[in-house]
Amino acid sequence: MLNNTEIIGIDHGNRNMKTASSVFSAAIQPLQTRPDSLENILEYQNKIYYVGGQVPVMERVDKTDNDDYYLLTLAALAKELKFRKLTSSKVMLGTALPPRRFQQQKDGFKKYLSKTKELHFKFEGIHYHVTLENVYVFMQGHVVIHTLIKDNSGFCLLIDIGGGTVDLVGFVDGMPDGNYAISDKAALYCINRVNEEMVARLGASVPPFFIESFMRYGDYECPDKYRIEITKCLREYSSEIYDIIQSNNYNLDLTNMVFMGGGASIIQHFGNNKDRNVKFVTDVCANAKGCEEAVKSIMRARRKIQNERTA
């Protein structure tokens, strides 16, 4: 909290919304009537929505093309405020966009999220009042490298394996060096690829949750024939990621690599990581936490300038 203002970071993912303390499915659907159970129910401007459920296995390139992510933002604010035992607060919001879209979309995304300053809505039957004081849009990954990793000196390569894209960003002493690369072989691609291989090899599809559990934890309770084949697929995918890094002229033996995003755990569990300089940021809330730290850093810098002027 800063001067009675809550600083809240939100990561608007393709598959999941994340705050510092919560993760939930980035899916929302309107309802015609108010259900008896208000679990996951958002009420805003006399309309009712169910938050959660199955997310389309596809990348959503422009998250401002409809109201979905705006409404999901309200749900995220409610979840974080509930965690902090608040129902009314001034809020400074920190968000992030992928590196390749940051310059093109940051202004539009800020405008999209800032369109209403005084917010009144209900989530799970509880009324929330948020005064949105400001919205900050950062670059995904940068907030993690700059705020959450203690030793960021020298050169490192950030590999952010998100739902829709794999972003490669070079950093020197914690700052982007201007070199970016991107691939669509991200977590959603991996899930689809594994499922296709299961159909081809075993003649049966596998639910996304099943595959995601393997990706996240390295194993899942199942018959051995599935475990063996899914493990093979995820090892093959991990090799693909290292091939992508190498094809962008990074030496795998010499480069300090930091893996983050929902797919980082795949490389951690199934990658050929021996004798390589690798770190894993497997906290899926890392971007949201990084956004909060970045906003706090801005506020501290401004306060320092103000104090110097009045000294």
C-alpha cells in the first residue's frame, strides 16, 4: 500500500489471468439470469457473467477487441482485494504486454483499461468500489528481470514461454538490449502437438488438463503407456525450444538463460539442461508480482524527486 493506494499487478494471459495471489481461467461468458450460486459470478452494469471455464486453445492477439479482458480485469481486482481483505480502495494498476507487441499496443491497452475511473461491481455477491488512479503498462519479462531476479548483471537471454508465443529477449545489466525473437511454438502449440501425437501413437486424445499437469509437475497419475509417450513428446518439445534459441545465434554453452512463463516448467522437467547456464522462474504469478514491484519503483523515484525539490 502507498498513501492508502493499493498497487495491484495483473497478468492478462491467453489461458490464465494472474495477480500476485491468484490464478484463474481467462474465460468469461454472459448469463441471462442471476444463478443461485454466486461462485465465480461477476455483476457489472446490470449484466451478469460467469468467470472461468474452458479457454479456446488459440492466441488472442489483440486483447482490446472486445470487453472480455476488461471484465476479467474486474474479476482479478476483486480476487486480489479479497485476498487483502478490502472491498473499497484506490488502485494503481500494473500490467504487461509481450515484447513484440509492447510498442504497438501499450497506449491502446492503457486506454482500454483506463476507460472508467470509478468502478462499482460485484464479484461472488460482494460489492467492490475501485478508484483507478493510474494504469501502467510494462514489457512482459522485463519486469521480472528488472525487479525479481537479484543478480541480473552482464548478459542474459530471457525465454518467456507463454500461452501463444515464445519470446526471446536479450538483456544487459537488467535492461533490454533491443534484440527480440519470437516463435509460435508456445504452451498452446505444445498442448495441441502432444494431443495430436497421442491420437497418432495411441489412438486416443488426451484432455488439456492432463497434459498441463505433466507440463507443470513433470508427471501425472496415469497408465504407463500414456506416461511414456507424453514424456517423449515433452522432451521433443524441449529440444525444439533449444533449437529455436540456437537458430537465433545464441550459443547454448555460453548463454545465461532465464526461462519463465507457463511453459518454463516443461524445460525444467524435460529439457536437456545439464552443463547449461539456466534459471527457471516457474512462479506463474511472476509477471504480476513484477508489475507491482515496477509500479512501486516508479512511486519511490517520484517521491525521491519530490523530497529533493522541497528540501
